Amino acid sequence: MLPECCYEYRYCNPAAKVFTTCDVCGKNIFFGDSYYSIENLSICNECIDTFKVLAEEE
């Protein structure tokens, strides 16, 4: 017997696995994501820009 709805045939992606969380914002970092590991801190790509400072003359 065929299903009545075409959506019953859709492919379900496997759930992404959490590797760790960002120590700044608390968002999940998943396996395969790039992140920064600095002195035992895990920092996501979005948060690393908060630490960027422009060197300027006084």
C-alpha cells in the first residue's frame, strides 16, 4: 500500500552531534565545525571577533 502523503518518502538527515560548547556564548559546536582552542577555552568563529583589537597610535 502506498502512503497517502508524499512527505512520508522524505529523507531524514541524522542529527548533528555536539562536540563541545563555546565558552563565551554557550552555543553548541558540532563535529565538523571549526573553532578556536585557546588555553583550554573553546571559542566559536562568531565569538572570536569580539577579541579582535585594532592597533592604533595614541
